[in-house]
Amino acid sequence: METYTTSFNRSARVPRRSAHRDPSRPLVGILLLNLGGPTTTEEVEPFLYNLFADPDIIRLPPALNPLQPAIAGFISRTRAPKSISAYESIGGGSPILEWTGRQGDAIVADLEARYGIQADWRVGMRYWKPYTADALGELVEEACDCLVVLPLYPQFSISTSGSSLRVLRDELATLGAAAPVVHTAVASYHTRPGYVAAQGELIREQLASFAEADGKRHVLFSAHGVPASYIAAGDPYQQQIRECVDAISATLPEDVTVHLSYQSRVGPIEWLRPYTDDKLRELGEEVGVRNLVVVPISFVSEHIETLEEMDMEYKEVAEEAGIDNWRRCPALNTNPIFISDMADLVVESLSGPIQSVSEACIANNVDVEVAIEVEGAEGLGRRPEVDIGGVVGMNGAREAEMLNGQFAIAGVVGTVLWEVLSGKGLLHLFGL
């Protein structure tokens, strides 16, 4: 499958701590997984191409597989102008890579300061540079003694963490014996005390700005939507969102009314409801809400859906609905409480039983077939230990994992394809 690739100077785009490895100390590698985004408008179309060229995004019948590049090219060219306009409105590109880099630096510095753990990080993006394969390759070159896989999605979904972990699974299988000896994967952290506390603190800061305003204060948690069919198939995302919102709401003042909605839907199929734009109209026009804090609950850094969709599109909807006092809670970014909690999560991942990429998916209702290669019967069940500055990590037998491709986000982008081709049919793609 064709993939856009260009030279990528990682250090030029991602602010990163100057690390000097002490060879006498073990080195923990941290692989941060995220969706990715174009950093310039020139990168928008190839970013979209990579998204739609993924066979886990648009799953064609086997006989039509050769058409995948052509379909991806058509959709990316068609949608690029609208997407470019959106990115231009926030400065010409996504800040997600820069923020992820700052988060990585902060986590590594916190591990050193509080735990005396020597660590380094790389970010593996799903659909744009730096890709997961490149990030993993750099960590292997550094000869990390162990690897912690940390998706930057607090709530697990087959369309985010699941998709990123599947790609990582493939890369680990390709590396084989060259992969880090010890590795463990985090699946979700939507109710961790530090994560909840950090979100609560940011929301309370926004609520405090309403101290002199008249009327009741409201908070709307806006999560990224997924098709309802995902939930019916066992995706834990909606349940984890609700658990997360409940935990954060418990930290807010008692006089605050909390609401939940879902944003970023596309196409004609049923997505998780209520939709954020509909909810805003309901709150303003029917309930009479005037003081509202909107929280991007499924995002840990600023990007196109917070800076453009929420700050511009949804703000306009809210104001038209009569919501006079609109506030948008910032994303966590490098919030100290959040960063310390992520550092704690790394330590806990090293200290407890490992969770392989497959096990992380299985724990979240994703169908995975796992074949374990054992070098000799005596190796069965053995987990060699590595001392990481007083923290013990364990690694099981090397796994060659096969994920069921059906869990990918075919439904999401299938509806995008419908949006682009509405009423024209498949042959229209090729001018027939």
C-alpha cells in the first residue's frame, strides 16, 4: 500500500530535552501513540490519503482491493480544500505533534526527578509523521532495556487506541528478536486519580470566571463521537466516557449541572447521541443556560477539533442559541498534575504484570487471536525481570499477534465516503 513519505527532521519540529544517556543505568523507552496531524497545509492532502488508504478504514471486497489507492486519492483530493481551510483558521497546521513532544519531555523529566528513572520517549503517529515504525525503530536503536506503550487516548476505542495498537503489533512482529526485551502496553486511564484531578482543576478555573455572573453554572463534556454500531459490537468507549465524566463531576461544586454530548460525526449512520451541536441548541434555547463551560473530554492536547471545531464552530452555535457566557476548558497539554500521573502510570506499568498489545485489546473487548512462540518447553510462562532503578518490569514469551481487522474504523470513514460520493455511485470515482 502506497504511503506518503518525506524526510522528517524530528528535532526541528518537536521540542525535546537534550538527553545524555548514562550507560551504567537502565533506559526505559516510552512510546507515545497518537493519531497525528499535518503541520502545514501542504501536508493536509497526503495526511488524508494515508487515512483513507488504510484498508482498516475503508474495507473493500477482495476483488476491489486494487482500487484502494484510487479511492483514497479521490477522497483526499476532494476533502483537502475544506480541511486546508480549517487548518488555516488555526495557524496553518495541527499543533498535536508539538504538544505531544512537550508532554514526552515533561514525563521523562518527572520520571528522573521523582523516581530516578532514566527514560527517553518517541511519538508514533497513526497517519502522519513520525510514524509508529520510525518511532519504534529509534527506540530499538537506543537499545532500551524496556518499553512502555502509552496511547494518548484516555478512553479506549477500537477506532483510536485499538487501531494504533494494531499497527504497533505488526511492527513488533516485524522486528522479532530485535524488539525491546521488555514491553508493556497501557490500554486506558480514564479514571486515574491524577487525570481526574487535573481535569477537575481546569474546569473549576473556568467556572470561577462565572462568579460574578447571574444564573446557574453548567458544564458540557463533549467527547469525540463514534458510530453507535461500535458500542453494540462491544467497544467500551461510551462506558469509559461515562465513568470518566462521573469521576470528574464528583470533583466539581455541587451547584454545577453536568451534561454529556458527542462531536465530530459524519455521514448518515447513527452516532452516539446527543450530538454536541444539538445539545448546545437545547441548552440555550430550551433550558435557558447562559453560563457554560465546554470540556474536550476525550482529548489530552489541543488540535483541530478543539481549536477549530469547538472554539469556532460550536462557539457560534452556542451564541446563536443564547448562551452568553461561553467558556472552553483547555486541553490537558502539559498540566503538571496530568504529567505526574502519566509518569506514575509508567512506573506502575513497569512494576506490575505486563500487558501485551494483544492483552490490552482483549481487556477492552477487541477480538484478538494470539499465537505465542515458545523457545523450549522450559521457557513457558517464564518472565525475565529487569531492574529499572528499583522498579521491576516483566516480559512474557515473545508474541506473534494477529488482530481481527474487522474492529477498525471502517464505519467512520465509510460514511465519509458516502458524504463525498452521495448519489453518484462508485464508478463516478473513475470518471466512468
